[in-house]
Amino acid sequence: MNEFSNFRSHLPGMVKALAGGILGGIFFAWLRRPIPWMIIAKSPGGLAEMTILAQALHISVPLAVAFHFFRVVIVNRGT
């Protein structure tokens, strides 16, 4: 058994995750959201960090929480 057989079995899922990330970026670009919202939507960190960052950038905290929650759900489902 070669070292790439496991890679090949995960390739369809990796392609789907990559396509989902690209389509998500296109969707947010289509909405023409401001750059700080895009930073919040894609940045890693905990809920507390996202809340503090949203307050520092004068962005809606519930919106930042929603972006973070959506990102966590998508990443966990993909894993």
C-alpha cells in the first residue's frame, strides 16, 4: 500500500471544502461587505476574541458572532 492511497480517498472532500471556501468568498464579495467584516468572517479565534475585535473595529457584535459561529460549524462539519 503506497503513501498516497489515503490521500486519494480524501481528495473529493478536500476539493469540496476548497470549492466551498472559494464560493463563500465570492458570495461575500458579491454582497460588497466592508473589509473589516471579511476579516472577522475568516479570522481564527474564539468567540471572546471575535467579540472584542468586533467592538474594536466598531462592527456589529451579533454579526461577528454569527460569522464566527457559521465558520466554526462549517470547519467542524468538514473535519
